[in-house]
Amino acid sequence: MLLTVLTFLPLLGAMLVAGLPSRNEKVLRGITVLVTAIVAVLGVVLYNGFDGADPAAQYVAQADWFQLGKIEVQYLLGVDGLSILLVTLTAALMPFVAAASGGHIKQRTREFLVWLLVMETGMMGVFLSLDVMLFYFFWEVSLVPLYFILGIWGAEKRIYATLKFFLYTLSGSLLMLVAVIAAVYGAESTSIVEMTAWASEQPLSVTGWLFAGFAIAFAIKVPVFPFHTWLADAHTQAPTAGSVILAGVLLKMGTYGLLRFGIAMFPAAAIEAAPVFMLLGAFGIVYGAFLAMAQTDVKRLIACSSVSHLGFVVMGMFALTAAGVRGSVLQMVNHGLSTGLLFLLFGALYERRHSRSIDQYGGLAACVPMFAFFWVFSMLASVGLPGLNGFVGEWLILLGTFQASPWIAAIAVTGVIFGAVYLLMVTRKLLFGPVVHEENRRLEDLKPIELAVVIPLCAACLWIGVAPGGPLGKMDGSVNELIQTLDGLREGDQSAQLNVEHEERAR
Amino acid sequence: MADLLFYLMAALATVAGVGVVVARSPVISVVSLLASFGALAVIYLLAGYQFLAAIQILVYGGAVMVLFLFTVMLLNLGDPDVTSGQTEPLFHGSRRSLIGLCTATVMGAAGLVAVLRVAWNEMPSVLAIPEGGLDPLDQLAAQMFTRYSLPFEAASVLLLATAVGVLVIAKRNRPGEKAFPSRAVAAEAAPTAPAAPQPASKPLPEPGPEPEEVLS
Amino acid sequence: MSVPTEHLLGLAAILFAIGMAGFLTRRNLIVVLMSIELMLNAANLTLVAGARMHSKVDELSLAGPILAIFVIAVAAVEAAVGLALVIALYRRKQTVSLDAVSELRD
Amino acid sequence: MNSLWLIPALPFVGSVVCGILHALTLKARKANPEAHGPSALAGFVAMGAIGAACVFALQAFFAIRGDTTSVVSDPWAWIPIDGTNTANVAMLVDRLSGAMALVVTGVGLLIHVYASSYMKGDPGYAKFFAYLNLFVAMMLILILSSSLVGTFVGWEGVGLCSYLLIGFWYDKQDGWPAVAGQKAFVMNRIGDASFLLGMFLLFTQLGVGFDYSAINEAAASRAGGADNGMLALAALLLFGGACGKSAQLPLSTWLPDAMAGPTPVSALIHAATMVTSGIYLVIRLNPLYAMAPDVMYVIAVVGALTAFFAASSALVQRDLKGVLAYSTVSQLGYMFLALGTGAWVAALFHVITHAFFKALLFLGAGSVIHGMHEEQDMHKMGGLRRHMPRTFATFIAGAAALSGLPLLSGFFSKDEILAQVFLQGGPMYLLWGLGVVTAMLTAFYTWRMVALTFFGPERFDVDRVHPHESPPLMTVPLMILAVLSVIGGVMGLPHVVGHLFHVPHYLHDWLEPVTRAGDQILHRGPAPHLADSTEWLLLGFASLIAFAMAHRGFHTHKHGLIGEETMQAKHPAAAGVLSKAWGLDEAYQKAIVAPFKLLAVFIAVVIDQLGIDGAVNAVGRSAQAAGTKLKRFSDGSIAGYGLWMGAGAAVLALVLTWMGA
């Protein structure tokens, strides 16, 4: 029941906002913030009530949905160790996004808020669905609001970016749809648990194709190199709220999908594909960093940094070690927080100066000290300074990858250096040096509402950085189960190989 | 005797059909079509479908054909040369006509081949025609109002919609009046409608008979 | 009448082909509409032929004629609408040539 | 002993309080630009925090005398890695970290006192102390952590503070300090990446987690084993981290640039504490390094080369702080040279004495710069001894210690290193030779610096600049450090000297529990020492060259710039190369930074935009092009539509007929 409320309360809120006679934007935004805040509180309640040691899905909500031939499609929501953090992140992030939207959404506010709430329903549904048809439904639903948010409230090249984003991710989705249909007809069930059980009995020739279908769809969404070019455009053109949601949650749908449908559902195929994905991840880290270094558009730079950070997530996940997977799941949250913060902060700046170009700034530390403080804080969280959230995730991922493949970890570790290079560079060019443009002197520092948005997120960064045991503990059960499955498969492989060798020797 | 009549009528229908297609004047086309319809009505009668034959004559020969004839006359299309002052080609360009002809030939050939390939011998080809024909009215009505009541109602709705629709489409636009409820079309039509001279000075009759009565 | 079914069907095929030829080659919209009527009649003939073939003395097959009646009704409708359109077209373009109608583009 | 947590926690709290004070000051300044707000409190808060930390460090220090050699706090289960392993952090005070903690808090306290006066009037006064306290907290975490992970936290933390403090005056000099800070952070990060890999390698190879005690034990138990290549690699990678932090070749170029920060920062971070953490790490893991003789050799060579490279660069610097910066790099090289020969104690000894005298020199330099109204160029100084006598006196003490004049602290610690290298024999004689040459250069440039600054004619505009002695808050720390620099040597007298006075090598005995395992592996017993006669000989030799070169350096420069100009005129090429520090920085710019920038642009523009995105857009465009082609079929002519429909129907009919349906 809790999960149903969590998922559909935003939709109710959307209807309320859409139908309310009031034209006062403050009232509408207030309602939106209130609704998302209630969802956030429920998310925290869920987080606290979740038992991390239990690998099974919890808070399950189940009802019959419709019949598809012999197959019973269900309305099946549940939360487990792989999704709990992302659900909490989504719930927690939305009120801040809604509150911060006041600064930059000046037209068609009602529509915007409606789309925002619809989006929350879609994202919640994606993370909570345990039925693949339901998952696909929510997956596509979450695509639409961003399409409008990007297309209506975006910057000057928004139509291009919107079309690219939509077509790119949709083509991935369709590939996934093929895989979904194939898997559903094979398994004669749409429940993820039952499909996993079915997949475990299939030969690699079957699961390999299904894995590829799912993996490419999610890889586009993540985005994994070389499918990343839509992201830079989408991020650059999106309004602040869009960028934050995109970085904070939407991209995590891709990584979450890779974990849930790629690795957990087809572990044998994932083991085979792991080196490729690890390499792609590691390459993405370095590549994204180089891209970021060459950017002069701050939002584009942050977008490229996302490519780099998500390379870490993908790499850690496909290390298929406990440390790697745990770090990867945590890093999804971390990236959501720190990159979301960077977008929020730069959005605040953009509202004041209406320029994304890096040379329009400089020396801001003297003009807007509070902004500078929080920017440096977020930047450090993103760089992965110990004591802040980014470090814990990156460290676990690198450790996990090192256990799986030291060479790939050695490539990825250069990302730690390059990450510092481009983030420090943009920080220096924004904040330090003399003030070049006179209009920057009169910039207004962060307003109370902006502080109210930024401070809790920074606190969350600090909390995860200092005491990661809490969030990491929530995924103990699920990750351990996953790793046991993988270990079982790998041992099976080895013993099979040994048997073969044994027989050959016997001959 | 009846067989001979059938082949005669078949020949008539075919020739008249060709006449429809090749005739220069639409009036001749209409008359040819009427002949074709009549020939078919005779064939229905020969085959034992009396009611159908009656309907064919009434609806096609009566209503539809009159409609066609009225239109042709109204638009003064009896002689194509008169309309525009120059002879317009009857057919599309030669390439397109060729493709069309080929297509039609292929279609007909395919139909004929299909007819020839099926083993019809086992089917009864001769049937004694009973008293009320092969479509006795009582049975037809019983079926129409029970089993086929839904399509029947749908057809009546369709006819009603047609009556209204035809009224809307064919109604003459008076200046300052919107021709169509649709905004986009009206916007496009508005500048042209008053500018275009109205050659047909006589008001057009409301097109379309009341087709409902045909069925009842 | 002892004409075999295939002859009825053959006639229908020929008529259909003639109608189709007219439909595809003529420029005059009214003639095109008439060609369509011809094709519809050919279809009716097949229905009749089929019904006749499947009828037994004590058990008549009525689906054929009933469908034919519906076809006739719909054909009447089609003719009415088509001709109304022809009139509307003539009012706007002073012609009933098919080439004049290309609004479907764009 | 959970009060151990207080040692880093107190400065941390102090930092937060100072940060809040800074925020309040900014708020007050918004109303009235001249207002100081509560920022003046920050100095007291910061000093109080460091002082309290110092007290707790002392308490812990006294707890580890006698038989108790270490005390540990409860661990903080920081990162649960997987089902079984957890990266714990605990505070560990043992003979090594206890001594380091005292140095950090002690010298740190003095520098805080000094800075409270030095930074007076700066708009970022409170911010400065927030950073400085944060630095001390991070440094203490680095030192006191019982595990590699904890050390890494401090390791990156001090890097951050270094970045912030170097860039403290980010808007001065056209933003140069910010660039320097960035450079320092990135260079450190290169080392940190290596550190990370080393840490992971140890974790996977030894499988005992990250605790130093466990790692050392496991490493020692593998001593003599055949297949220790991976452990050696781990040791080398960790040394890579140490290179970054301690500014050794090839990662040395950031430290001279780091002088863009305020002088107390240079004294605290870039001389006394942070830069020595590399040495600390190697001593901490001495059994591991003892097992990898090849790596030790690498360390020794890197150390010796760095020492020589930096000392030679220091010869011609005009910037007072620049000389000290290169000198620091050079002295750090000595320390690594010592580590490379297994002379752990000598290295730590030099760390401590260096902390005293280099902090003193930096603070003295700061006092001079302060008195000269922010002038750093020695060519525009001269004759200052008359204007700032206290600074002059203490500076002389520091210079004497640095140049290794006999009986001062620097003399003993440096001599112990050279003696240990000499003891190794074989190819190590080469390194010893390099060390001796470096010692000569050191004496020369030190006294050149003293002569140019305090002696000779006054080369500044007397009307504009009025050099003045600094206030007592600045000079008192100088005096305390001067005393320590002079007498600091007693903690580690060479044994021949010690015998004379019946004094043991205190530091050696003190550190014995820490270095025992390493010495055991290296020497199968306690570390040996030189024969008495050789040692006397070396001591005499060292004194001689120190005096000789100091004299040379002093006399060449005491009459102003003439001596220097003639020398540089004689060897213009050498002077050019040395003033650019062998061109290393430029080489990096040309060979690494510029190509990387180019590569980044190439990737972003050519590969990404034209290549990958071009392909993506090409897919889109090809769909569009196909649409344009296909559009011709739907030309709007009904006849055309009918034709295609009919053709389609015919084809369908044909197919169906064909299939016999």
C-alpha cells in the first residue's frame, strides 16, 4: 500500500494542480512542493522500515491487471536492496527540484508542475515495478514528461535536443520491448522473479540475445559510451529542473535497469559480457573526462562529467564483485546528489546572468561567497573527496573493479585525476581570479529558498560520505544474494572446465 | 434458354462496362452503367434472387443512376469540350494509364485463374429455384432483424450521417458564411469562395434521395 | 438456370477488372465513381454466386444476399457523398478532373 | 582511549566555528563594508582548538612511554566493503604517530599564533583559520589513522586544504594563486591515484584488510618468500603516492608554485607537516618496504636526485620563498634517500628537525616580507638586519641549522642520513656523493639568501618602504622555533658523540618498536652503524664543507648583487637552466599539459562531435532523406494513391492466387 501511495500520489497531485482553478503560481508550486514533500517523507519512512538483510522484495503490493493469453500480467510493486536507495533518492530529490523551479520557470508554470509530478510517478514506477510489463509501462511514461519539459522550457536549441533525446531513448526502448516480449513469451510470466527463474534454465544462446536487447536499451539511457551524445545536448538545453532530474534520477533508470534486468536476470550472460562493459565503463570515464576538459559551456561540461561518473557506475556493476556492485548502487545516489547540486547551483547562476559560457564568469568567489562555498562543496563531492559521498562510491567501485581486473581499474583510476582536472578548472574559471565582467560584481548571492534547497542536499552528501554504513547496509541482502548467484555460476564454469580437463587427461 | 439469356446478359454487362470506362461523354457513361446494372439484375433474377434483382433495379437503376445523371447535367458536363473550351484528355498520362491497365488486367487475370484453379465440379451448379426464389422475403426479413440487426442499425446510422454530411458538403457557400465547421478549411476557402465566379446560376437541388426508403 | 458457378465468378472478375481499369485510368471524377460502382457490382455478383452455390433446397444460404443488400446501401451512400464532393470541388475549381485534387499533399 | 578522537576532532570543530564566524563577518560586511564582524575571534578559536589538540596529543604521548608502545581508539566502521570486510578507521597513537602528532600540533600551534598576527586585517581572516584548522585536523587524521584508508582520508584532506590555502588570495596576481592551487591538487591527485592502486593491490594480495598492523604483520610473514613481486609493486605504487605528496621527482613542480599561498601556510603545510607525510607513510609501512629492496633502491635514487635537482635550482632563485621552497624539496629528497637505505630513524629525525628550522625560516621570511610590504624579491632587499633584529637573529639560527653547521639540529640529522648512505657501500657511494654535493649547495644557497636579505646595501626605495620589526606575536614563535632548531639535535646525537656525553640516541630508542620489524628483515637484527673512526671522519668532513660553502655563499653576496651578477655572467647557460629549475615545469607544459589539452579538444570536436555525434545525426538525416524520397509516392494526387492502392491489391491478389488460397 505504501508503495502504491508513493507511486500514484504524485499523479493525484498532478491532477489536482491541473484542475485547480487558482492561477496563482505560488499556490500551484506550493501544492506541488507539498505533494512531493509528502512523498519524500513517505520515502524516508520506507527507507527506515526497509530491512536491508532481507534479500526478498518488501512492501509488496499486488493485484491482477490483465490477461495476455495464458499470461497473467500483474500490478506488482515491491522494493528490494537494489532499488531502495534509488526510490528514496527520487522521493527526496523531487521537492527540491519543485521548489527550485520557481526561479527559472516563468511561463506555463501549471503545465510544468503537472509534468514534474507525472514524471515522479513514472520514475517511482520504474524503480518499484516487479512486473516487466508494468516496468515497461512506467519506463515509457517517464519519457514523455521530460520530452515536454525539455521541449517547452529548454534553451535555444531545445527542439533539436528534445528530438534527439526522445528518438534515441525510444529506439533503445523498442529494442527492449522486443526483448521483453521474447522473454515474456518464453517464461510465460511477466513477474520478474519468475522470469529470472526461467532465464536461469536457458542456454547462453537464448539469454545472450535477451541480455543484449535489454543491455543496449539501458546502455543508451545511462548513457554508456558510445551512446552518450544525446546526453550532452539534453543537459545543456534542459531547464535547471530538467537537468537535475535527468542527472539525478532518469539516468539511474538506465543503470538500475542494467543491474536489475542485465545482471540479475541474466547472470550467465552478464558474466560473459562483463569485460566488454567494464572496458566501456572505464573508457567512458576517461573519455567523458577529456570531453569535459574541452568544454566552454558549463552545463555541457557537467553533462560530460556525468558520462564520466556513470562510467564508474557501469564499470563497478560489471565487476560483478560485492564491492563493485555496492559501490555502483551507492554511486548512482551519489551522482544524483552531487551532479544534481552542481546543476542546481549553476542554474541559480544562469537565472541571474543568462549565460552558460564559462568566460562570462570569473572571480565570483568574492561576489557571491555563499554560492562559491556550496559550489566548491558540491564540486568536491563530485571529485570524490574522502568524507563526502563521491569518494565512498568511487572507492568501492575501484576496489571491486581491481578485484575483478586490475588493468581496467588502472585505466579507471586515471579518471580520479582527470576528474580533478576538469572540475577544478571550471571551478577556478568560475570562482577564482579577478572579476572580469563588471556585471558579475552586482550578482545576488543565494536566496533563502535556494539555500533551503542546497543545504539539505549538501548535508546528504556529507552524511553518506561519513556514515555510508547506513545506505550500504540496506543493500546487504540483495547484493549478497546476487553475488552468490554469480559465484555459483562462475564456480560451475570452473568445475565444468576442470571436468573437461579431467576427462581429457583420463583419455 | 435461361442459360442463353445469362450469357447474353453477361455479354451485355461486359460491353456496357467497357462503355462506361471508354465513353467520351459522361452521359454515355451513365447510360452504359445503367445497362450494365440492368443486365446484372436480370442475372440475379435468373439465378433465383428475385428480391435482390428488385433492389438492384430500384436503388441502382433508380436512385443512384439518377443521382449521377443529375450531377452530370447540373455541372453541364454532357459535352466535355463545352466546359473548359478545350478538349481535356480522357485518361491520365500514358505511363500511368498503362500501369493502371496492367494492374486491372493482372487483377482480372488473377480472379480468373483463381476461378479456374478451384475444383468446382464437386459443387452443385444447378439448383431448382423454389417458389419464393433463393431469397424469400420472409426469411430474409427474419434474418435481417434478428441476426443482422446490428449491421442493419449501423447502416441506418450511416445513411442518416450521409444525409447530413452531403447537405453540409454540397451546400452552396454564401459570402460571409463558413463553408465547413473546420477552422483550417474555412480559412483556406474564405478568400477563394467569393472570388470564384459561380457558373451554375441555378440553385442545386439537395443531393441524395432519402435512401432509407429503399430498404424498407 | 444451369450456369456453373465459375461462369458467374468469371463474369464478376471481368467486370471488376473493367471497373478497376476505369478507376485507375480515367480522369473524370464522375466516371471514376461510376467505375467504383461497377466494381461493387462485381463484388455483389460473387456474393450471389457463392450464396447460390451453398444453398440447399431445404436450407437456403441468406448471408450472401443480405451482405449484397448492405453493399448496395453502402454503394448508394458512397455515390451520394462522392457526388456531393464532386459538386463541392466543381464549385471551387471549375473542374471535375482528378488532377485538380492534390490537397492531400503536406 | 577514545579521547584520541578528540585530537583531530578539536581542530575540526575549530574549523567549523571559524567558518561560521566568517559567514557572520560576511553578513556584517554586507551592511557595512568596513565592519570586521566577529572575525577577530577566529584567531583565538583556532589557537584554542590547536592548543587543546596539542594537550591531548601530549597526554597520548605520555601514555606510550615505557612498555606501552601504542594506544588505539575504538574503530569507526566506515565503509562496509562486502559481507566480511569493512574499512575501519581508528585513531592510533604509537611511537611514530605520537611524535608526528606532537610536531604537527606543536609547530602548528606556533604557526597559528604567528598567523593570528600575520593575517591581521585580511578580509578572509576567519576563513583563513577555518582552512588552517581543517588542515591540522586532516593532517592529524593522516598521521593517527590506524589504517591505510584513514590515512587516505587525511591524505586527500590535506591536499584539499593545501589547494584552498594556496589559492587563498585567488584574486591577486591575476589569479595565479588559484592556478597554483589547482596544479598542487592535480599533482597530488596523480600521486593519490597511485596510492589507491597500491592500497587495492595490498588488499587483494595480502587479504588482511587495510590496518597497518595487519599489513605489516602479513608482509613480514612473507619475508624471504620467493614471489613477492606484487607486494613490491604495491610498495612502489604507494611510494608514487608519497612522491606526489612530498614533491619528489617527477611530481615535484607543484611545491615551488605553492608559495603563492600566505607564508604561514607555506611554513605549516609546505615545509613542516604535509609534505613529510610521504616519509611518514614509508616509515609506517617499513616492513613492506624492507621486503622490496628494489623499491628501496628506487626510493633512494629518487630522493638523491630530487635533493640535488632542487638544491641546484635553489641557487639562483630571486624569490625569498622560492629559495625556501626548493630547499624544502631538496631536504625531502634527503629524507627519501634515508628511507631508501633503510634509515627510518634518520628520516624521521630529519623530518622533525626540518620541521623546526624550515618552519622557522619560512616564518622569518614571512616576517621579512611583512616588514617589506609584501616584497618577496631578494634583489630588492638587503641590509635588513638593522631594521628587524629579532627576525634576523632567529633567521640566522634557522639558516645555520639548514646549512648543517656543526652542533645544530640540521647538522646531526643530515649527517646521520649521509652516514647511513655511506654505510651501505657499493653503488650507494654514488648517492652519498650526490648527497654531499647537495649539502654543499645547501650551505651555499642558504647563506646567499641570508646575505642578500639581511646584509649589503639597502636595495629598496627607502622613501616608500619602511622595513619594521614584526609584533611580538610573530617574533615569539620565531624565537621558540629558533631554540628548537638549535638544540633539536640532542634527540639523536650520533653514537660517537653520544658516547662522549653518555647520551643515547633518544629517537632511535624511542622509535625502535616501530622500526623493529623492518630492521629485522633488512639486517636480521638492529640496524648497524659505522665504525667510530669513519664516523668521526665523516662528521669532520661534513663540518668542513658546510663551513666552507657557507662562507663562500655569504661572502659572494654580502656586498649586494655584484657577486651574483659576475657569477651569472660567467655561466649564463647554467644560470638560465637553474633559474627555470632545469626546465622541468616547461617540459611538463609542453610534453603533457599542452598535448592533453589538444587531445581533449580533438576528442571533443573531431571524435565526439564529428565522429560519434555525426554518426548519430547521420542516422537521423538518412531517415529524413528516405522520407523525402518516399514522399514522392504521396504527391497528393488521388489518382496516384488509387494507382498504388490498386497495384498493391493486384500484387496481393497475384500472391494469394499463386499460393492457391
